[in-house]
Amino acid sequence: MIDWSRTALTIVVILGGVLTLAGMLIWVERRLLGIWQERYGPNRVGPGGLLQSLADMIKMFAKEDWIPPFADKVVFVLTPAIVVITALMSFAVVPITPGFVIADLNMGILFFLAMSSLAAYSVIIGGWASNSKFAFLGSLRAIAQLLSYEVFMGLSVMGAVLLAGSFNLSEIVEAQRHLWFVVPQFLGFLGFFMAGLAEAHRTPFDMPEAEAELVAGYHAEYSGMKFGMFFVGEYLSVILLSAMIVILFFGGWLGPWLPPVVWFFLKTSIFIVLIFLIRATWPRVRFDQLLSFGWKVVMPLALINLLVTGGVVLWKAG
Amino acid sequence: MEVLFYIAAAVTLVATVRVITHVHAVHALLYLVVALIALALIFYLLGAQFAAALEIIIYGGAIMVLFIFVVMLLGPLAVEQEKSWLTPGTWVGPSVLALVLLGEVGYLIAAGDHLPIDFMETREKGLSIALYGPYVIGVELASMLLLPGLIGAYHLGRRVSKESR
């Protein structure tokens, strides 16, 4: 029988923690970008600028929440919710430590893939409902990019699933007790990392919201807290991507001396900072190059990786 | 569990009806997405977890996105034209046929000769063994069906050089 009070507590802790973290990351990213670019970044509000996110949030709530008259109103209002809901739903299957997980589903990884494929709707419908040229162009780019990279995301994860022999995320972590999957599955890791960046539309794959060409892409018409939801959703998916990389390829909570929670947070933070560093250093790639690179390089590599892994697993099983 | 099943079934039905009756094509497609998600929940409740996940990943996430993509590209939607097509007269045929089916279902329920909803858990492992064991011919046939589609799409999308034109 499910222990309801324990589950409810876990939900509250994880939701609260993740949402606070997503808000704080906005400040962390701006501050780190500042340091890397030899300037200060936001350092005025609170000690070291710590309360910057709070100030931003108050500003967002106070702004005029404008719906363009030419937009499809119902869909326009619903879309920002899809971003946040799909990202938060995925955290339900993320095992932080052995007992610290909301739902340890047998098909945890499929649930994660399902949620990330539903997240595509927010971008597409958001651009369509805005009913403006720039937003529409942004969502056209987003569809091609998300659909292409979803394929590799699934394929590159399957190597880790084969090695662990399970779709359950806790069992995948346990299977890495002796060797992190990043060693035998290095191609899978690279593929998943790239696909994840494309799914979260982070640099260098953030053409759907390229401000130099498309104003802000699919969320060009959004303002106030609706825009804030898109923003928070992006940081949620950065956290989710880092957590999933750690779980699938870097042994999740496993590690010596320190308690499991600390290990999980340390590893996840490293990847979050790495994603910020990529944004600080890499330019955007060209859109046709992104697609042809995906289909002509990453796709064959992921398939070969899957084939070799399957062969090795069969050979070891005898 | 049965309550959840009936709620999900009701959502599926209402959403599907809206798919047909909605005059706005994109809204109708969004209702179809809702119907597919509700269907996935039904699969999950009946114990077919793997089918539920695939329902969302493939139908909800990939195929419907492509549908919406194409409909979006069609430009301004012909809402007025759709309205003019959806006259009461068009409902007669489908309604009569659906009534016949409804009568049959009613008869079956009244006769009491039915099995209760069976919640049987199917693990993905058992499903895979069945798919690649006794039903492997089906998998092969499906892959043969998909391959011509792939080659055809590749043929249509090829780059034509200037000399060959």
C-alpha cells in the first residue's frame, strides 16, 4: 500500500526545491556569465545579488499581462502552463536517493521521454496561438528541431537501458555501482547531452528563440508572468536534463564518503554549470547544419552504439 | 481503479466527439491529443504500461505534432466553410449507424453476459518476448511496410541537380 503522507511530503519537498532552484538558477546563470565575461553580473539586490530572482519575480507579477488581440486566447493562455507542467511531471520519476523519489515507475525512463515529447506542444502551439510572423517562424524551427532530436534522445538512452536491463531509473543507477555508464556508453552520453540541449532549446541549439533573427521566437508575444513561466520552464528543463544525465550515465547518488543526496546535488550542479558554460562560450549553429548534423552524424552513431551494445550484452550473456 | 477507468473513458469520449464537431481544425487536433493522453491512461490502468508510454511518445508526441505542423502551414483556417459543411443533415447517416452499435452494446449489458474489467499487468519484458517470439512475423511485416515509406520520402526529398533537369 502506498504511504500517502510520505508521498505527499516527497512531492512538496521536490516541487518546492526544484521550483526554488529554477528561480535561483536565473541569478546563478547571469552571475556566472558575468564572471566568465569579466564583468560583475547582477550584484545589487541582497548579498552578492542573491535576491535578484525575487526582484525579477515581483517585477514580472507587476507587469501588464497583455494578450494580443489577434491571438487565439484560450490556447495562448494555456500554453505557458504546458511548459511548466510537463517539466515538473518528469521530476516525479527522478530518483534522488533510493527512497527519495515520488514514483519509482517500472517504465521511468519512458515516462521521462513521454513528458519531453509532450513538452514540444508548448513551443509549437505557443508560436501558433501568438498569430504573429516571428513567433510562427520560431515554432516552425522548433518543430523540426524537437522532432529530430527526440529520436536520438530515445536511441541514445537505450544503450544504458540495455546494460542495466531495466527501464526503472533506480535500477539503472544501481547497475552502475562498479562502473559508470559514461565509460561503456560514451557515444550514448554525447548523443543524449546534445539531444537534451536541443530539447531544452539551450545554446548552441536555441534557434527557436534566436533574438537576433526572430525577436524572441515562439514566445515573442508573451509578457508578464506568462513569459516568466516560459523562462522558469527553461531552467526546469536544464535541471531535469542535468539530473537525467547524472542518473543515466554518472551513477546518480552513488559515490564514496558523502551521503547520497550530496553526491546527487554535486553531480547535477556540475552539469548545470557546464550547460551555462556552453552558453557563455559557443555561438548558435546554423539551422540547416543543426538538422543535417542530427540526421547524418548523431543518428547513425546512436544506431551503431545501440547495435554494438546489444552485441556485447548478448555475447556476455553467452 | 474502476472509477479512474470510467473517468478516463469519459474524457476520451468527450474529447473525441469534440474532435469531430469542432469547426476549428487546430483546436480539434488539440482535443485529439487530449483523447490520446486519456487513452494512454486507460492502457496504464488496464496494466499495459508499455503501451501507455508508447501511446504518448509516438502518437501524442510525434504523429500529432506533425499533424498540427501541417495544419498550421495551411494558413488561415476556413472556419466558416467548416461551419457550412457541418449541417444537421450530415449527422443522419453516422447517427443511425452509431445507434445500431449502441443498441448492440445495450443488449449485451442487459443480457449480463460480459466479463468484468480485467486489470492484468503486462511487463515490457513479457511483451518483448511475445513480439520477437511467436509474433515476429508481424514485426517483420510492419518494418517492411515502413521501409517503402522511408525510401519514398527520401526520393521525394532528394536534391535535383541542374544538369538532370
